[in-house]
Amino acid sequence: MSNAFKSNVVVDKSYLQAVSKESMTELASAHGLLMTEAMLYELVKGTDADRAKWFYKFPDVARPFELIPTPGVLMRHEQRSNAACGLPSSHVRNIDHSHTALYRNPGYSVPEDLIKALDRKRKEIDEDTDQMLSLIDSIPILFPEFELALEKDYLALKRKAQDKIFTDVDFVRHKAELLLKQSPFFSSTNVARIDHEWITFRWLQVGLLFVLDLKVKYPGGIASVMTPKLRERIRHDVLDAQYLMMGLLEGALATKEKKLCEWWLKLKPDGVLYN
């Protein structure tokens, strides 16, 4: 379980890669460390040498981090309960950390059953990628000024749309409530009032920020330029988005990604950011 006496922080891959073991130990002395399931997948699927280097940086304790589920799991929780999911740290996975020590050994080979589990996680991330890409189609509906705009005006329109996402709580709330109501897991009569403490709210807010970037980068449409390499880049965007969503919900994030830091200061100025 997460430490009841310390606040927790969501750590992303960029932060883990950039800092020293001493820095991670210092961070762990102030906070419980939270890792998303997607990040665990990213670390374990690396080369043996990289995997060992990354896991070595975690503190030498029995439970160096706690594993938290994907945003999709928490969204389904909200859809079924019609209530905010709460802090990600209240949903930690009870995993066996004996593997964590083994991951530090560059000579360790990941067993077949874990490889199959990683393959399943890869498929989940692919589904998350498709779900976020589907948000691109909603941009002309949510931001109709894009519909007839010239490509040269897209950047200015993106900044205007970002400001709306950052500041207009009612705008995000209304769209998030529609998402909740349209879910096949939702069975309540009325939708509860959604706010920034819901993962559904943060998923929509962060997802729109990411797809606005894609809209400006690929004004002719992303389907026509999609390649395996581009999809992999977008998949990494989705993982970054998940770090940000979960950090916003928990109230603390450790990242070295410039874009995430910039958005954090707009979305959670009273939060804790390590960068």
C-alpha cells in the first residue's frame, strides 16, 4: 500500500532516466513513489542493460514504488459508480516486488509468462492510442473556428483553444459529463457533477491538449501521413498524457518533459512539480 504518512508523487520515465539514484532516494524520502502500469511496461521491455540501469535507481527497500492502474481503469470505476475515483494512490496494485530486485540484474531474462503479460499491456496502450486519436475528430465540433480556418491560422487557434481548456471549467465539465453518460458502463439516472478531481475530467482536458498539437502538426489529417514510426511517436505521447493525468489527480508529478511541465503550471499551479 502507499505510505499513509507521506504524500505521493507520480514519476515518469523521463525523470527516472535523467536523475541519479541519489536523487530518486531523496525524492522517495519526501514522497511515496507511484509508477503507472504503462511505465512499468516501458521499463521492463527495454534492453537488459537499460532495464537494470533504470531499476537500480529506485531505493533499496522492500517496496521501492507502488504501481497504479491506467486512466482507463479509473474511468471505468467512475462510469460504474457515478463518482470521482479519488487519488490514484488509493488504487495501487498489490504486486510482488521480488521481480523488482531481479530487474536490476542485467543478466536476468524476463520469463515467458511476463512476456505474455507485457504483450497484453502493449495491446492496451494501442487501444489507448486509438482512443486519443479519435479525439481529433471532435476538434471542429468543440472548436468550430477550426472548421473553415486556413492552415496558417491553426497555431493561433490552437493557443486560443488551449486557453479555453486551461481556464474554462464548465466547458471541460460539460464534455466530460457527456463522455460519462455515453459509456456502456454507466447505469445511473443522472450524471454527477464532474470537476477536476475526476479522472474523466483530466483525461478529456489532457487528451484535447495533445490532439490539438497533432491537429496543428498534421493539418491535412493524420490518417494520410500515418506510418509505424509516427504511430510509435504518438504512442509515446499517449504515455506522457497518462503520466500527466495521473499526476494531476494525485497532486504531484516528477517529469523532465518540457511540454508536461508547461501544461502542469497551467492545469495545477498549486500542485507539486519536480523537474
